[in-house]
Amino acid sequence: MTVMAATLVWAQAPSTTSVPAAGGDIVITALGHASVQLEHGGKVITVDPVTNQADLSKAKQADLILVTDIHPDHFDPAAITKLRKPGAPVVLPPAAMEMQKIPDAIVTGEFYHPKERGQGYLLTFSDKLEAARDNKAPSVYVAGDTECVPAIATWVRNVDVAFIPMNLPYTMSPKEAAECVKEFKPKIAIPYHFMGQRPEEFAEALKGESIEVRILNWYPKTQTAR
């Protein structure tokens, strides 16, 4: 009964939210599990579009597609092809590029380096480079498939929104995810990639912190996710 009650809480949550920004709000859409859509200034960024994990009927054609990991709940070449605008950049970790061919993909990191199998993304929304460099523009961190590695607290600072995964045994528990965000203190934390976990525990663990937790509906139907 407890599990059913917890499921109802996030099942009734909205699938979209927004964050104020110069040039218009950043609109965030929970497509499903690890699939995220970000819109700002008429541009669309899609992270980890995966057909069998998300409702891609909500997805728009993307100006930029980012892939965080090689697992099939993050990397779906067919979905990328379907949502990619002509000539739109696709950014992949090296291990994903080795698995499948995405025409004209951009590869970050180094081959044969275990730390680079997957990666998160820190995105800044501004039409002025100086604003981005000086941390004066809205920013969003998408952690991807990860535990709380030291690099997060080292490189992710002063962000407006952070997407944090939690599904054992692959990433973190809700309490571990909460401790992780305490280290870099985003203004807004959005739990995602949490099949089998209770995001309410994450929110409870952050009570009293200056971090707003927003829970979205990432699982409109029962799915199996890694």
C-alpha cells in the first residue's frame, strides 16, 4: 500500500515546469525516465530521447540532442534520427559513438578512458558569451546515469536547475542523491531516472535546505528501466 501511495503522488505530478530566464522562460518537459526536453528562445534541446522509455509524442524536433550514456534507457539511435532537425548537432560520449553510427555526431571525452563512458551536461542559456562565462545566465545541469562523483561538486556550481538520477543499484538512493545536491546547491533540484525509488524521500531529505525540489511525472505508465 505504501508503494502504491508513493506512486500516486508522482503520477499526479505535472509533466512540465518552467524557470524564468532572459529571453523567455526555460520550459522543461519530462518525456519519461531519463528523457528530458528543454525549450528556450525558440530552440529545443533534447537529452536522452528513448522511444520505449518515454512518450515522444510530446517531443518537438530538436536543435540539439545530448546523450549521457550507452545504456538503452539513454541511447536510442532511431529516436535521435526521428527527432533531430536537419543538421542539428548530436553530442555523444565516446562509448556511445563506438556502439552506433550517428552521422556527424560530436564526441566528447577520450576513447578507452573508463571515466568517459558516460557524461553529464552543464547547459547555459544566453545569447551573450560574456554572460555565460561570468555565470550571469540561467544554467541547467543534467547529471545522466551517475553516482555522486567528486567532479559534480567540483565543476557544477551556481546552477539554477539540476536533474539528479536515483535508482539503485545503478545510480543513487534518494538520500544519497539529496546529499549530493547539498554539495553543489542548485536553486532547483528535479529528481528523475527514479524507477523503483520514492522521490518524496529525496524531497524530505532536503527540507530546511535552500533548494527547491520539483517532482515531475516521469512515468505516465509502468515501464522497466535500467
